[in-house]
Amino acid sequence: MSACCGPGRESATAATAPPADFAVPVRSTADLLRGTVAVPGGPFLMGGADEDAFPADGEGPVREVVLTPFRIDAACVTNAGFARFVKATGYRTEAELIGWSYVFGPFVPREARHAVLPGTVPGAPWWSAVAGASWRAPEGPGTSIGDRRDHPVVHVSWHDASAYARWAGKRLPTEAEWEKAARGGRGRARFPWGDALTPNGRHRCNIWQGDFPVRNTREDGYAGTAPVKTYAPNGYGLYNVAGNVWEWCADRFSADWHVPDRPETRIDPAGPPDGGTRVLRGGSHLCHRSYCNRYRVAARTSNTPDSTTGHGGFRCALSL
């Protein structure tokens, strides 16, 4: 991931990937569909050609992609939902196994500053590696999710998200599925609700206002994460697909798009065979137009599958 969006571990640490040997419960159809919304199949135009996009991200070219119908969670997985998974399986996340995770420096409270590890992230000194930071302690030792049970779970790696999805009887969405769902049927709109960031002066997403990284005016109501169902949903019923937290997708990341003749094969969910990073979509509460406007629908970034940050979460999808 671009350091401004969120730092990654220097190299994948496959040896630390949490074991996924827990039992997967048998779930009823009603249980599987609970909390999901339907997204119709068919062709859609994926990608973007915005003038302020980042060429290295590979947002373009705009291309037609054909998808089969699927369902996707209306909201990101919450702290409460992830806690149920951990209680049922005894699962330990990658941040817990490795012993530290990245926290936005100004969020680290005084009582946790002793846990900040030496060193800085090149180009993004506002990130701190904090020993003991995890989904249970988002800002480090002494912090908790006590009053944030309806907020998105964070400090989860791609491996962690995949493990939860398997337990839930679902999977991570492909990047194409995520983008179609995020667009909410609005075609080429810049955001899930249209082209204006704040239509009629109303905030529709949780991003940074003010001067990053020194002053956040919180005009949208939040400095950190917001509850997963904050703001109005898009046309398909999805909440917070712009801002709040970055969301893992199933795909390996590539900035080069190969478009073969048959439109139904234009996206390979597995990505390039030698790809080492995974796609993230949606932006976060730390995005600001001055350095990272990746809260646009077409925007994308990536990170190693073992990386964890205080602004990274996920939602699940389900094939029909």
C-alpha cells in the first residue's frame, strides 16, 4: 500500500499466518443471507480515468466487466461480529501473533506511548508501529473496543479477513464485485452517491477534513472510525464504501490490466500468479484530497497479506 494510505510490513511473513484449522459451522440459508444485499449480474464499466488519479494505481483503462449475480454484506464486519468469530474458534489474528501493528500516531494515547517501536515510515511519519496494538486494542495497550462494538474491526490482515469469511460461510469479494457493489447502480459517478463530495453541504462519508495530518475539524462527525451504518447507504444498500476503513478484496494486485476478447473473462479473481500483494478498496477516515483522494469509487491500492493497520477492515461476499 502507498505509505500515505497505510504502511505495510516490509515482506510477507507467511510463517506467521494464523492457522485456519477451526471447524466451520453449518449455516442455514437465512443465516448466510442475513445482513447481505443483492447485486445484479451483467456488464458494468469498471475503473476510472480521473484527472487526479494515481497512474501507478492502475485505475484505468475503463473497461467492461461481466459479473454473475452475487450478494455482499451491507456493512463491514464489526468488532462485535469479529469477537463472535474469535470466541467460537479461538482464532488469533496476525497482529496478535506478530506482536505489533500500525497505528495513526496522533491516536496513540499517553499511556500507550511506551509501546511505540523505534523507527518511522518513510514518507509517512504519522504512522507508528505499536507493540500490543490489535483489533482488541486499536490504539495500543490500555485501549479497547468497549464503546466501539458497532464500528468496523481493524488491525486485520488479508489472512484474518479470509479466515473470518470462511467461518461465516462466505468469501472476500473480488475487486470487480466490490466496485460494482460500491457504485450502487450509478454508472460512472465519482462517488457511490454521485459526483459531488458533499451534495447540498451534507457529508456522505468519513474522511479527513482540515489540514492533514495536524488538524482534523471532524466536520463529518468523526476523527477515527464511525459505526458501520453511518451515513445513507448507496443504491444497492451498502454502507460506507467510501471512507471509514480500507476493505480487503480477494484479488492479488496488478497495475496492468489485460483485456482479452471475451468480456466474461476480463477479470481474473486470482490476479497475476506472481503477485505478492492484495487489493484494498474504498479509502479510509484518514484520506484527504491533499495527499490521498482514494475515497473515489474507482480508486484502489494494495498491501501485503500480512499487513495490519488501524484503518483497515473488510466485508464479505456470497455467490448465489
